Amino acid sequence: MSYTFLIVGEARGSIVGAELGETLIRIVLGLAIALAAGILARELQKSVEAERSARARLDRAERAKSQLIRLISHDLRNPLSVITSYAHLLSKQRSRFDEEQFSKALEQIERSAQRLDDRLEDLLEIDSVFGGQREAQPQRVSIPALLEAALSPLQVENHRLQVDAADEVVVVDIRTIRHLIRLTVSSAIRHIARDRTIVVRSQIAGDRLLVQVSPSWFPSGGGDQRAGLGLVEMLAEDYGGGLRPTQAGGERAVELSIPCYDMPKGHV
């Protein structure tokens, strides 16, 4: 009897062990499937959120570009008007101009044509950045030279422009940064009352170039009044920097933060 009992006991133990093993396998498989499903769900959620973010950013970019085109179209009218007027006078009433007047008229046409070309270059540069058609091209440049390249094409007949630039060297994508600075200062020129002095200050802070423009404004709403700065804000963020409202000398100002590719080395 005992011999038979032992055999039955071992058989039942084997059956129980097999059932337990299968149960554990099912539990482990279930956990693995649940874990995999959770991972897939999270990744899917991330993909959906990334797609929404990309779509929202694209919509924001398209609105900013459309608004900026309207602003620049307005800016283009003045140089086009100057070119057209002087060209008409020179062609129809050449005898009324002495040599000095003739030379000044040609200078006005040349200056207006350059401004027109600069604004068109702004549009092309912005379009290439948003379209991903151009990679960054970091170069060493002195801050005064960078500001000179950015500000020289601007029309400031009704304002005074004061530049306070640190005599330092930075490594940045010159083409992109000069457009950012130009658009930031253009916004101040467009919205600040005539005969005001617009101050552009620049300095190094850690590994960043800071460009402060005052007086200026940073409206919280959308529309055309925000279009120029809204686009600067987007482009600056793409570059790894930013644009924020601040104060300078008791007046409203904006500060453009631009990361440098490496630490500035020495003085110019």
C-alpha cells in the first residue's frame, strides 16, 4: 500500500507542478503583454502629442509669416515710392537738376534700392529657416561688426539710434542673428514715437550674447502689432535662444538672447 501511495503522490505532485508552471507562464506572459501594451500606448501618446505640437507650431509659423509679409509689404512701399518718384523726375525733368541735385537724387535711389534688397533678403532668409533649407553656418565675428551689419540697412530718419556694443568676439550664425537683431530693432522703430532715441545694448553673459533694445514693446496679443516680434521669438527659440520683455532705464525694453557656439575668446 505504501508503495502504491507513493506513486500516486508523486503523480499528483507532478500534475500540480505542471499546472502551477503553466499558471506562472500565463501570468508572466500577461504581464509582458500588459507592459508592452503600456509602452506602446505611451509611445503612441508621445507621437500624437508631438504631431499636435508640430502642427500647432506650423500653424503659428504660417500666421507669423503671413503677418510679417504684410508688414514688410508696407515697409517696401517707402523705398519703392522714392525710387519711382526720383526716376520719374530724372527722366522727365532732367534739366531742372544741377549736378549736385542730380547726384543726391541718384544717392537716394541707390539707398532706397539697397533697403528694398535688404527687406527682400529678410523674407528669403526667414523662408529658408522655416523651410529647413539652410544649415547654420557659425562664424567668428566681433559684436560691433555684427550690429553694424544688422542695423546699417534700417531707416532711422525719424529716430536716433544709439549703439552700445561690447568689444568682444562671438561665434554665431551671422546671417540668422543679424536678421533677428534687425527685426527686433525694426519693431521698435515702427512702434516708438518719432524723435526718440532707440538704444541697442549688447553684452556677453556666460555663453550667450544678449541684445537689448529700448524703448520697445512686447504686446501680449496677436495680430500685426505682434507679428515682427512674434517671428523673432520663434526664430530665436529655434536657434536655442529667446526673446523676453524687460526694463532698461525705467522704460520697457526687449532682450534677445542668443547662444554662442563656443565661449568668446579675448577682445577684438
